[in-house]
Amino acid sequence: MTAPSSASAATQPVVPRRNARRARHWSALLWVAPGFGMYAVFVLYPMLQSVQYSFYDWDGIGPATPAGLDNWKAIFTQPELLHSVEHAFILVVFYTILPVGLGLIAASFIRELRPGAFSTTARVVLFIPQVLPLVAAGIAWTWMYSSDGLVNQVLRAVGLDQHTRAWLGDFTFALPAVGVIGVWVMLGFCTVLLLAGIGKIDPALYEAARLDGAGRISEFFAVTLPGLRRELVVCTTFTIIAALASFDVIQIATQGGPGYQTMVPGVEIYRLTFLQQHVGQASALAVFLAALVLVVIWPIQRLGREK
């Protein structure tokens, strides 16, 4: 009874492995296709259009006329556009260097705390700025920086009345004041990410360092920093992009003022597009900003992939 069934099974056609792999391949593409289609329509196509518009003089309504490289030349010749890029790099100090440095210190301090209510509260308080919308953060800090705001009230309370000022309206302190908002927003993200990275470091490495006579500072540079390389790359990448492409907080707090003291490429692109109807020039600046971000981020990513 079993012999005929075995023979018939042996004679049945066997689906080749190649066909099975091909079927799985097309099945995977079908699952990816809707998401890729949305990405192509709402991201890739507008990006390509921006590149196209950057070579035209267009007000967004009437016919576009070819402008050659005039829009691109303006980026490197108009002082306002150059200053906006310069301000973005200054904000890197506040959005990247200070949050990453302070985040390392805060993460190392929280790591030494015993698990409990205080440790959990510290993490929550530090991460709250990441949960809040940037528009809300900009409004809150605008109130605190006002003439009768919290910052000036604290200065008056400690007898520093001569240092009170309209912070966001001061030509000298407006950009650093906006930068402090960036520190506040990014510090929690960096701290929580670095704290998670410290938790993944093998405790045996710290024990070995202590056996070799290493102190807390030596442990930090010999064990903690090397073990946090990937987390540091993520923090640096995220915060640099936030600095160079900053828009929300500055648009709400200063709109690039006073004068051009806090103007950054993101706000400048908005102003050129919607207030001055220079869509071609705004597109050129947007494409330049995207390329600038890629140039800055690429070596950082390479560093993170090295063993």
C-alpha cells in the first residue's frame, strides 16, 4: 500500500528553489510598495522639484523663467544668506557640543545613583523637553526671556538688576539665548541615550580598570567613552541635524531677529518662499542646506562604523 504512494510522491513536480525565492522576493516588494510610494510622492518628488526650481526665477504663481546659477551664486554672495549659515554652525555649539558634554556628565552621575524614585525622576525631568512640541517650548521660553519673565526676575532677586535685558531683542545675546533653548531641548535626549549605552557596558571592564588602579576619571576615559562610541555618534548626528535645520524655536521666539542676528537657513527659506515669493532662491538654499547636512554627517557616520 505504501509503495505506490511513495512512487507517486516521487513523480510529483517539485517547485524549484529559485521560483520559491522569486515568490518571496515579489511578496516582500508588495509589502514595501505602499510605503515606498508614499515616500516617493511626499519626499522624493518634492526634493527633485526643489532641485529643478533652484535653477529658475519663480514667484510660486506665475510662469517660471530660467535663472541659470544666479540663485546659487546668491547663497555665496548675499551677506544675509551667509550669516544664516554661520548662525546655524554657531548653534551647533549649543545643540550638540554642550548637550553631549553635559549629557555624559549627567548620565555618569545618574548611573552612580541607586535605583529608586530619585533616579527615575531625574530621567523623566531631563527627558520632558523631548516630549514637548518645539512650538510650545519656543512660546514658554519667549515668556521666560521677556522683560518681566522668569530669567530677569531671578536676576533681580539675586541683586543683578544691571544684567536684566530683553534677551531675545538684544543684538548681542539673542543668538546665545536661543542656543540655551537648544541645550534645554537636546540635553534630555543625549542623557537618556548615553545612560542606556552605559548600562550595556560590561561591568567586568570597570572592575578590571579598578584592579589596575584606575580612578573615576580614568575609568571614564578608558572604559565609558570607548563603550559609548555608537551612542555618541547617534547623539552627534541627531543634534547636528537639529542645529543646522533649526526652524520651530527660532520662528516662534525671534523670527530671525533682531535684525538678522538669529536668522538661520530654515527661517530664511520660509521668509524667501512665503514672504518674498522667491521660490527659486529658497529652493537653492534648501538644496544647499541638505547637501551641507550630508557633508557634515557623513564622516561622523563613517567614524561610528569603524571597529
